[in-house]
Amino acid sequence: MPRGRTRAIADLVGDVGGVAFRRFGFTQGALIERWPEIVGETYARHCRPLRLRFARGAKEQGTLAIAATGALAPMLRHVEPQIIDRANRILGYAAVARIAIEQGAQAATPPPPPPKPGPLPESARSTLKQIEDPELRATLQSLAEALATSHGPPKIR
């Protein structure tokens, strides 16, 4: 390519992304980029491709590892032939022959960080002032602030 000629961003993205994708087991970024097209929007919210592995020296008939939430894993087995067909169609050759589902693995995008504790209402502050032990008071204040910003049942993080 001649120097000084402008290039479209789309021409460069594959080169830049390809290095990162190969580092995590993907030789083709298309599996990640077009995942909702391969499995559908509903499944894409609960699963993601992890890696595509081939036998030593081979570049086709590989195993695509998919991370899926617990309830979705059995459902993916029912649509496995369609996933393999769509993945191979997008890649342009018979890259995927099998699917390995890792149930319970981190499948979707990570949850957002918990909200910062908000200010306590004055009624809670006045109750905390009555506690003499400063360490206990600080711990209870932290707990009260966390509870004030939480919604729904408690979650283990």
C-alpha cells in the first residue's frame, strides 16, 4: 500500500482486534463480533464464545467452547447444529465441528459495580451516635449506607 493514502477504519479494525482475539484463543474475531447473529439476541445475553481450539496442526473441525449461564446450557444443546452451521457460514469454512459448553462460567458481560453508598437519613445517624465504640459505629454506618442503596434481595458478589 502506498504511503500517505488514507485507509478506512474498518480496514484497520481487523488487524488490531486480530492480535487480541488470537491471544484469547480466537483466530477469527468474527465469532465474537457477530455472536448475536450466530446464536440470536436472546441467547447472546446469556452466553459467549470462550475459545476455538483445533487439533495440533489442523485449522478446521475445531471445538468451540461457549460459556453459558446454568439454565441456558441444556437449551444450547438443542440448537447446537444451528450454532455450528451459522458459525461456519460466518467464518467461511468448516472451522467448528463440536461445541463444548462450560456451564456456570461467566457468560454475559460483567454486572455493573455496586452503587456507592449514599448519605444516611438523619434518623439513622442519630441512632448511630448513641453507640460508644467507634469501630462498631463505623461498621454499622457502612452497613446502613450499603442497605440504603441496595434494591431487591441480597446478592453474593
